[in-house]
Amino acid sequence: MVDPAKTLSYNITIQCALDGFCFVLHDLEENRIVDLELYQTADRGDESAIMESLEKLLFKKGLLGKPFRSVRFIVGNRYNTLVPTEVFDEKEMESYIRFNHDFPVDITLFHDALASINAENVYAMPSSQVSRIRQLFDKVIFAHQSSIFLKAILQEPVNDPVNLFVNVNSRSFDLAIVKEGKLLFFNNFKFNTKDDFLYFLMFSLEQQELTGQDLPVYFTGLISGNSEIIKLCERYIKRIRFIRPDGSVNVDMSLSGTPFHYYYIPYKSIACES
């Protein structure tokens, strides 16, 4: 149950993508997720419409304009690139990001330190969206979803020497291969069909001289166990898994109907700060 009178005990985490957002409210005193909302829209890429929907949700819950213990905004776009720590220069962030991406709008640049892989994750957001978020909340912590994904999977308790992890968005997915606790491969792929999805997954395995019989594939993100993508992947991958909660953060019983892997990224963001 959300209590608008105790927001100073709440951590609010918002994972925002091009077609929607995930809203998670964490009660720090009880170490419990007390509210969870998944919102998607057909207006893909319309940050203004998504932000309006977020504001309406906050207003509906009596949380608009309230102070929180902390606010995290997780950037869910594809505009990011990894740069080795040894050569990273904060003054060159725009050069790094524009080398791989073309932006039609003004951007604000950020970077996350990834000590476990000795890299900096440089990423961009539309400046208008950054301004709107900062108008809604004080002291916002920004992070890219791929940063949280990479940090989290390197800490997953797995038994196999090599494991593949996939974080699915509506039209793209992050794919990482971890060997003996070290990141072996990472990339983001854009897809339109289930066949595209399978092609990029199998191509990544082939590049590392692996097959679907060699290792387990762990899924997170917006994908169900009976989706067409999973059914197709099952033809070529022997061991498909969905990441399970580690118990570091409790979840209110009223939210148990939402599969954990749907909100794996915000959950891990909360767990790292708790």
C-alpha cells in the first residue's frame, strides 16, 4: 500500500524506454517494493507523451511534487557506448557517442563507471527529457540500463563456466556472455521479428565459438515464457532460463503476479543501493 505521507521513506526508480516506462516504489524502512507499474504506448519515441503519462501516474497515486528519499532514473535507450577506462576522457564524451550514433536533437551526456569490466558507459538523453525529469524531482540519479544489467549479471550466482544473458526491450535487446565471472562479449541488437532476434543471438554465439547446446541462456526484461520469441529459441537452445530474485529486496505480496524478470533492472538498481 502506497502512503503519500511517508515518501521520505521511499526510493523511487523509473526505467524509461522509447515506448514506455517501469515505475517501482521501494520502502526503505521495510526494504520492500510496495508499488510497481508497467506502462507502454504506441507512440514510440515520443518522450513528451511518455513523460506526460508518468506525471499522470504520479498525480493519481498522490506522489506528484512529493519529496523522496532518493530518485533513480534509468535510461532505456540504445544511445550508449563502452569506453575503456584507460583511454576515457570526459571532455571527449560527445565524440565517443556520436561515433556510433546519430542524434536529431540536442542531447545531454552522462557516463557510468563500470569498475568490474574496467570501462565507462557513455550515454545520451534528449536534453528536453532531462530538464523535465529535473523539474519533477530533486537530486535525480541517472544511470543507463545496460550499466545496471552488466553489473548485475556479473554477480549472478551461476554454476556453469559460460553463461549468456539477454535483457529484452520492445524492439532491441542487450546480450552479454560471461565466462568464469568475466565479461566475454556484450552488444545491443535492434530487431523487428522473432527471426531477427534468433539470428542475432545465434550469430553472437557463433562468433564466440559456442552453440545453444553449450550454455544456459538467461532472459530478463519484457518477454514472457510463452512468447513466440521463446518458442523459436527453444528449437535451438537447450537450456532457457529466467532470472529469479535473490531476496535482497522484498516484494509486496500484492505484486506477486508480475514476473520478476520484467523489472529485473530497477530491482537490481534498488538492491545495489539498499
